[in-house]
Amino acid sequence: DIVMTQSPDSVAVSLGERATINCKSSQTILNRSKNKNYLAWYQQKAGQPPKLLMYWTSTRESGVPDRFSGSGSGTDFTLTINNLQAEDVAVYYCQQYYEIPWTFGQGTKVEIK
Amino acid sequence: EVQLVETGGTLIQPGGSLRLSCAVSGFIVSRNYMTWVRQAPGRRLEWVSDLYRDGATYYADYVKGRFTISRDSSKNTLYLQMNSLRVDDTAMYYCTREGFDSDDSRAYDIWGQGTMVTVSP
């Protein structure tokens, strides 16, 4: 199974500042023929289901603000939240959908400092 | 409106059986790739099972042989039959759809609110 490991487990950022979340996969999730990394990011607010933010590493889901951006390739990925807003407080999960079993990171909690 | 509504979660004793339902509106279940994902309290999301458009099914090792995913096209509903339940099956169970863009997966784009299953003596 592909193990997804996120860092840090939690991060506190001042309003308007930047939050950076890292995600590492235990093996590559790059589909070379399509030149796509099958890496998604989800946001889960307290008491709510996850919400898709990003897929193919860096493609924002419709309606997601452009202060959210994704980067990386192979085994190392990053979600960046610029200009952090109060409504961004949540737990963020990365997920690989390269091969079954689909696996998620342990989550990173983003809080306001 | 696109919506997934899960029902069927409850408190149940170890060894018991339960069937979860996911009523879908806004798209056709049988033309999509559908998934159950669970989340134990305070834990990470965990993939449980997939049902593909062609009827193929896939299961996580920890539920294989105990859980069965299925759909009823006439009701546009997805199901998860859960047998031989264990304490560690306790979790919120989410129904979700795998979205596609130009015939390529773009992960889980639609989620239900979830239904809670508690397995306890």
C-alpha cells in the first residue's frame, strides 16, 4: 500500500499570512504516460464531510479560491494557503488515487495564531 | 441539485450486521464510480470500497469478505452491507463519487454528510 505522510500535524498561522502543508507518498504517484500526479487535497471543517480542493496535484476544484495552490511531483507535494482567512480553519488531507487501495494522509490541522 | 444522503448508521453489537444506504440525486449512480470512505473519531479518512460503472467491486483488506457494496439502479441508491461487525469498524461512513475530467479521474468531488456506525458491546 502507498503510505501518505503529512507534515506538520498542525500549524498556527496569523490571518493574512501563509500556511504550508507537506505530503509525502511512500512511492511515486506519477502516471508518466499522462504526466499527471494522482494527488488530491481535501478540506474538512469541524462536523462536516471532506471537500475536494485540488486534484492532479495543482488543479483547483471549481469554486475554490485562488489563494489555495498545490505543487509537487513524484513523491513530494505541498498545499499552500496564501492570505489565510478565518474560514480556512480546518483539517487538510492529501490523498493518492494512483492505485488501490486509495490512501489518505493523517491530516494537518490549520489554526489561527 | 446534486446530493448524496446516507442513512442506516446506528449503535450495534459486535458480530452484528447493518446495511447503509446512499440515496443519490442529480446524477445516475450506475453511470458513475462510487465509493464508501470511513472516518473513525479523530482519525484519518480511510477508503472502504469502490463500485465501478461496469459493476466491478473493490474492497480494503480490513473489510474484504465482510462488507459488500452494491447499487439499485431503480432507486438510484448505493449500499454497503456490513456483516461480522467489529469494534474497530466504528466510524462515520461517507458515500462519495469519483469525478472525471476528460476521462481521467479527479478524485472524490461529491460527498454525503455521512452516517455514524458505532459497534459496541
